[in-house]
Amino acid sequence: MSLALPRFEVQTDAALLEPLAATPAHVRTLATDRADFGGISEEPLKVDAIVHQAVLRVDEKGAEGPRRPPPSC
């Protein structure tokens, strides 16, 4: 039996800040002026975006997904 599949690559990203806003209060405040990052900086900080990115490649050798997180922006 022989099976042939085309090579392909699928990339996707999903914005997670809005869905996380429905979670407990300490997560919701990350994107507001009430966010507390006092242990990181004396300057006021807040989260602008949380994005999950994924890539899947399929070729004659098999499937390959990410081995490590992509570099931060």
C-alpha cells in the first residue's frame, strides 16, 4: 500500500488577551492601569497583547511542530 500526501505548512496565531479577561481578577488586571508588576519595574507596566503562535510542517519525513517557543517581540 502506498500513501501520498502533499507537503504543507500551517501557521496560526491566536490573540489570548481578550479570552483571558474572563478568568480570575488577577489575570484580568494585567492589561489595565491596575496591573501590578512592582517586582519587575518601578515604572508602571501593563500587558498589551498575549499571542499564541503555532507552526506545523508535514513532508515526506513526517510532521514537525515547534521545539521551542519563538523569540519574543
